[in-house]
Amino acid sequence: MSAPRKAVYEDLFTIPEHHVGQILHGTLHSHPRPAMPHAQASSELGSDLNQRFGRGRGALR
């Protein structure tokens, strides 16, 4: 039996358009793209956290 083939950049083009993918340690991983409400909530949360704690500013001591 031969070893499994490691994923390459071109393999990312084989995943469905509504999925996102990445290659980790030679293995292709994909999952559905987040729905718009989830993506918006994540973006807003990231923005709020960056404004408060970005670059070490405002950290609690």
C-alpha cells in the first residue's frame, strides 16, 4: 500500500465554491463558509476587541 498523497495548492480549487479550505501538514481541510449573520458578528466582535485591546492598549493589569 502506498502512502496517501499530500495535498497541494491546486487541490484548493477542487472544493465547492461555498466552502473555505486550507492545507495543514499536507492534508486538505474544508468546511462551509460562515453564513452572513455569523460572519458579520465575528467581524464586529473582532473590531470591538481590537479597539479595546489592539497592540496591547487598554489591557487590564
